Amino acid sequence: MILNILYLNVLLFFKILKIILKEILQKTIIFNYPKDRYVFDLTDLTFYIDINDAHKYILNIIDHFSKLCKSYLLKNKTALNIIKCI
């Protein structure tokens, strides 16, 4: 009888813990103003290098607040070239 009560208490504890962790992990990120958060994506185009004027990469920059997307052609993916695009 005591083991059953203890087992139920442990189950209840873990169920409550699961609910709390779910609430913590699923909080949405709120963007208050433009240029608050960006997403950068670098696409490799080395397969098409002979067609596209020696540009190897496309850099896509997306602003989460305004959903503005900008794309830049890059010949190499050095940090200096990416900073110039920003």
C-alpha cells in the first residue's frame, strides 16, 4: 500500500515536471523592432561555377521582424566578404 502511494507520488511529480519543462522550452521569441534578429544562410553553388561568373555562394539574410530578405552573390565565404554584405 505504501509503495503504491509512493509510486503515484513519483508519477505525479514527473508529470508536473514534464509540464513545467514543456512550458519553459516552448516559449516563443518575441521580436520588438526591425534588425532585432537575423537568419543567415549560405548556399553552395560550386557545382554551377562555370555558368554563374565564378560566384560560388549565395548569402541569404532574413530579418525576422520585417521578413525582409536580401541575397548576395559571393565568390568566397570569408568573414570579410560576409561582413561587407551586412
